Amino acid sequence: MENISFKNLPSEKKELILNVSLDEFALYGFDKASTNRIVRKTGISKGSLFQYFGSKKELYFTVLEQTARSLIEGLKKKLKGLPADILERLKRILEVVMDSYREKPLVALLLWSVMEKTDRESMVELVNRIHWQTQIDFLDLLYEADTSNLRFGIDETVEFIRWVIEGLRQETLRELPSGEPMEKDFELFTVPFLEKADKALEFLAECIYK
């Protein structure tokens, strides 16, 4: 974790360092991210950066922790009063999450890169430290839906929905126009994803309800 010297910095300086680092890791990934670019954009020395965090990996984990917590807190405020019906609830969750990603596309790119590019050892360390995977999975809110009209149990139903949504996400990413900077126009992802999700909901209704 960052040491006391970082915690004692003015809040504006801390936010600048974390925001610049977020952009760097989101755009380039952990391996290609440059601490030289980070210190140049923040105006701090490289020695100070490593004094604050100890290593590039520790900086990366700190950024992930702060980013995930900020996203979670914001989404939880918006995801209240959800419908009782599981598919209506799912639709509302997807809309809110996509709206949040539109507002902060680099956050989405950063978190997705963790899921797709982080090696197993680092992922285990990350989960043990901040429980990121379980905190960020808002499909767990489906467990609070009405289950009286479900054909199968809630565990099987949520797992099936999870497979469908992850498949839609990966398919939509594969179909993105090559060369388009998604971090500048996230509609390239959100619009086709939500269109696919609407169609998927029709099929899901035939599968999961009695």
C-alpha cells in the first residue's frame, strides 16, 4: 500500500497522480505503461513516485483499488429501487452500468484489461487484497429478485445470465471498428451492446421463466 508520505499529500495532488496513472494503465496496460510519462504529466520526480508506492505494480494495484471502489460507490447509489422481476432488473443494471462507462470510458477499459490480461498470480494477489472481482460484479444483485416464476434455481439462472452477458460483451468488442479510439467515443461499444442485450432478454425470457 502507499505509504504515509503519499497519504499526507494535498488531496488535489493525490487525485492528479491517481488520475494520470489510471489513464496510463488504461491506455497502455500494465506492461507498456510508462512511469516516465506519469511523472512528466504529474510534475513529480520519479524518486517521489517510488517513494509513495514502492513499485510500478504497487501503483497499479492502488489505482485499481481506488478506481473499483469509486465505481462501486457511484453505481450503488444509482442501483436502488430495482424491479423485482429478474430480467427487468437485469436490464436496469446494464443501462446504469453502461451510463457509468460512458461517463468514464477509461475506467471501463482499465477494469476490462484486468479481467483479460492479468496473469493468474497477480489476479490472486489482487483479489486477496481488495476482493475486486466480487465487489465489481453487479449481476449479484439478481439474487435479490423475485424467484417465484423461475424455471430453475436462482444460482443456475444467474450463472446462465452471466454467461450470456459476458458473451455479448466479448462479441461486441470483437465487432468494434478497427482503429477507432473507444476511450473517446464509448457509444461504439454501449449502443450495439445494449441492442444485443435487448434481443438476448427476449430469448432469456423463454428459457428461464416457467
